[in-house]
Amino acid sequence: MAFHYLSAGESHGPCLSVIVEGVPAGLPLDAEMVAADLAKRQLKAGAGGRMAIETDRAEILAGVMQGVTTGAPIALQIVNKDHAAWKGKAVTAYTTARPGHADLAACAKYGFNDIRQALERSSARETACRVAVGAIARQFLAAFGIKARSYVASLGNVPAVAIDDETAFAFAETSPGRAPSQAQEDAYTNAIHIAKSQGETLGGVIELEVTGLPIGLGSYVTPERRLDARLAAAVMSVNAIKGLEIGEAFKGAATPGSQLHDAIVRDEAGQLVRPTNRCGGLEAGMTTGQPLRLRVAMKPIPTTIVPQKSVDLATGKPATTTYERSDTCPVPRACVVIESVVLIELAAALIEKLGGDSLNEMLPRYAALPKAAEVQLSAEPKVFWP
């Protein structure tokens, strides 16, 4: 079965737990690399009080021996340090539904009498699980030369600017705000400061690139196997994500077809190449062998210091929301979350493509995959239908 996971746990419960199934045997798994990704999810830029409490670390409880995966399910646990502050504490029922959250729909769906029963699981705290699983996928894909990187292209009303890709991605790796340049970093810091002083929250746009992908991951033969659909579902499942663009999707919608699609030509060595990558590395639900390029829109999170109009579901009377704690802007922290969910889907697609039970079995199969530049068809006439 291909790479997949199941998480459990609440925002202020004792811990988050994850079972990861489908990881092949023989993969060296570095717990410090998992910790490094979790640390990226806790960047301080725009973060709220919770990040001052938690220092996330995933404890590997099963599926790994002597630092190497066994092929059995992997069990991970991330302790919630903030649980100690809530344990045994009588907490007033939360009854005023917050606009933009799961509150109202969840209470109607599940019959809750306290909104906390919904918010504890719908909280973005759960994304720590996805980052931990994504870190496993990252290490698996790295064995095949596949790597992901991202940056915050725009934040709030700070627009995106044209910056060389290599410069942008490299700068973001050391930027507190995952910005593509120092000028953007300064602008983001200022925008976050202003929003915080006004009791507001900010959204933004994340640019992501995955390099080293082979041609032909995913398929067009059934809708559920289309990789673009799978990636869209994964990305849109992340809290506060409201939009996804693959390649130049929105610009392309206003471009004539003959000027949009990526031409196929032969280079000086006679190899098939694409001079452009407007499709973002995906055609007909399959990878093209070019870099995967995604742009992801994250809305401002709805927990604001500024009260919002609502209704108290216990009394039925008009009410305003009350503020407990939240980020001003989680976009920089969301970069690694988006990378993680994308890497999970790519790992699953690669395992489906290669088959096998161990890394040693998969590597030769990967090396034997056809390259886009080497595709050669027969020129002889064929009769397809009787």
C-alpha cells in the first residue's frame, strides 16, 4: 500500500499521535531532520503565544530500528507541553461561534454543546503531525534526488516582486519570515507589526518548487489517480488555505493557447526539452519531468483581537467573539506545512510507480525509468480498432 498516515490528538490534549504506513524498509531515518522541519513550523515571525510554549519534537515509537525503517508502520508522538496548563482545569463552555472557523457547522453536524469539542481537533495544531510525516517523505524522496523548497511570495498588502528563483529560495531558508529578499523581509516585518497593533491578522501567498521529479508520476486514466487533483486535495486540506495555482494557471486563463503551452523541441544534443514550464510540471495529471511549481493562497486566520459579530448558540442572542490566543500571521510557518503535504503525495505517487518493499529494491527501478528526452515511438502504421 502506498505511503499514507492517520493522525490523532487535540490542540490541548496530552499529545499528537501519528501512524505512517507504506514507508519501505531500509530508509535511514534521521530524527534530527524531522526535528528541523518541526522547528520551521515554529518560526517566530507573526507567531502567537503558543509558539513560546511548545518546542515540538517527534518521538519515534515503532517502525524504525537502529535508525533504519523496517517496512512496518511507523508510530510518532509529539507531546503538547501546553496540556499541563489545561489538565484538570474547569473551562467555561465556549458557545459563541467564531466566523471563519469550524464552530457553527461542526456543532450542527456532530451535535456538540460546547464549541471546544470542535476547535480542539480543527485547530492548526494538527499540522505538526503532517510536518513530521512530511519529514519522513522528504528523506525518502531525497534518496531519489527529489527536493522541495518554498518562500512567502507576498504577505498582506505587501505585493510580490520579481526575484530570481535561486536567490529567492536560498534567502528564504535563513529568513525569519521565509521572505525571498531582505527588502521583502523588512516589508513583511513591518506589515505584521502594524497588523498586530491593530488586532488584525494577515494572509499571504506561498511559492513552492519541487525539483528532481521523474516523468510520469500520477496518471490520467481515472480521476483519483490524477496527481494535480491529489495535490490540490492535500494542499486545500491545510487550515486557512483557500486557493492553489499550478504553474501559470490564472495568467494562462487569459493567454491564447498557442502562446501558453510548453513547446517540445530538440536541443543541440538531439534531446527532447521544454524551453518553458508554464504548466508547472504537470500535464494531464502526470509529472512532466520539469520542476513542480505551485502557488498557494492562505487567508488571514479568523481568530482576531478585534471582536467579530456572531451569535451565542446557548442563548440565541447576538454576541461578539472573544479572543484567547492566536497568530497574527501564520504564513511563514505554513511554508513547511505546504511542503510537507505535497511531499507526502509525491512519495505516495513514487511508491505506486516503482513498487517494491525496500529502498534497495526501488533505487534500481528508479534508475531504469524512461526519461522524457529519450521517448521514441514507432513510425509504422497501426490498426487500433477492428
